[in-house]
Amino acid sequence: MPDPNDDDGWQAKLELALRERVPVASFTFGLPEPAVFAELTAQGICSVVTVTDAGEARAAAEAGAHILCVQGPKAGGHRGTLDSGKVPGEVPLGDLLDRVRDVCALPLIAAGGISTPGEASAALAAGAGAVQVGTLLLLSDEAGTSRVHRGGLIDAVQGRREAETALTRAFSGRPARGLTNDFMRAHPDAPDAYPYINHVTGPLRAAAAAAGNPEAVNLWAGTGFRHAVEDPAPVILRRLFGLAD
Ligand SMILES: Cc1cc2nc3c(=O)[nH]c(=O)nc-3n(C[C@H](O)[C@H](O)[C@H](O)COP(=O)(O)O)c2cc1C
């Protein structure tokens, strides 16, 4: 039975990052204390925080973050809201970048629904210094995407299964976007209870994955999942930036 107070080794990981002087420490799902940012800065470590609205951006900037990853509503997988109880915003990524730019001058990474050269260019034109993609790489050769997850995605892309995404708390207790499946439909009112629901559903998800059943596994995917292809990651990324294969 997992320990409900398990903090995933937060302090030990932080100390390791400081000791090793990693180039970048990136945070999501919450805002570390200003003292943490000060320690990272003192070691020459660049800190990144994922934010999903202007209020979170202001808080992260005031706490001492160096770069913000601005995650829009189309993103696959977990939304990186600082507070798990919050309903994530629906402001489109371009407008969200504008709003964040209005409250802080930090460099921005744009994330969420970027899967074509046009979307990447639009995010850069809207003031981001870089873009981050997740869904676009889910079928890449290098991705650790499980067999059942890959199968679900490929079936969705090829029209053999429902091909809509939705936000759900059903698998982890935190809002996340995935391909709609039976488990999500059965638990539309899953509570704000991360990481407890994550622990509770873990064995169920593992059993479903072992049985090859995509209806009880989190099939994380953003709205751009139709652009995911089975190619090496460098090829996919070069294509995203309009470079030759
Ligand atoms: C399979 C998968 C798992 C993810 N898990 C997390 C997570 O645990 N925490 C988090 O803040 N973001 C998570 N994300 C979101 C990514 O950090 C990123 O914001 C997102 O993938 C960008 O949008 P895109 O998927 O449309 O490219 C996940 C994304 C995917 C595709």
C-alpha cells in the first residue's frame, strides 16, 4: 500500500540537483518556496516552472523562477496547474502568452497543442522564445509510450476507435487530457485527490495494460494527436520547424 504522505523524495531530489549543479531544474504541479529558487540561482542552475494562467505566472516570477513554461488548454497529459483543485483555464495558447507577457518579463516556453510548423511559428510570433511538444512525440521511436497507449493512439489516428480527447481526473485525481475511453466515461465526477487516485488506479491500469485493454488505461494525448507519427524524434522535430528530414 503506498504511503499517503509520500512526497516522491522531493528534498533528496532537490539536494541531488543542487549537488550535481544540473543546468536546468524544471518544476510542475506546484511552486517551490522562494528559498529553493534562491538556492538554485546561487548554484547557477536555471529554473523553469510550468504555469497555466497569468496569476500563476506572476506568482512564479515573484518566487524567483528564471523561465516559465506556459501550458495551454490543448496540452496532452496532466495540466500543470499550481493548485490541483483548480479547474484549468481554457484561454487559447496565443492569448495566454499575451496575458502572461503582460504580467512578467521572463523568457517563455510555449506548450500545448503545438504539432504543425504553423502552430510552432504562431507560438514564437506570440512572444515565446521556445516551444515544447509532448503529444507529437508519443509515437516516436524513442518514446517510452506503452504498447497499449501506442495501440490506442494509432487506432484513433486511423479511425478504429473513438478519436476525441477530454480532460479527466479519473486516473490520477488531477486534470489531464487523454483519448476518451470507458474508464473516463464511468468516472466523470472523479474528485480532486491527487496523488491518492493515482495510487488507487495504479494496479488497475497496470492490469489493463498487461491485458492490452485500452479502455481502462490513461491514453494521454493532446488535441494534436492526429499529427503523431512513428518516426525518429529528430525527424519529427526537424519537420516541425520546416527543416529537411
Ligand atoms: C504522456 C504525457 C504525460 C504528461 N505528463 C505530465 C505531467 O505529469 N505533468 C505535467 O505538468 N505535464 C505533463 N504532460 C504535459 C507536458 O508537459 C506538455 O505540457 C504537453 O505535452 C504539451 O502539449 P502537447 O501534448 O499538446 O504537445 C504530459 C504530456 C503527455 C503527452
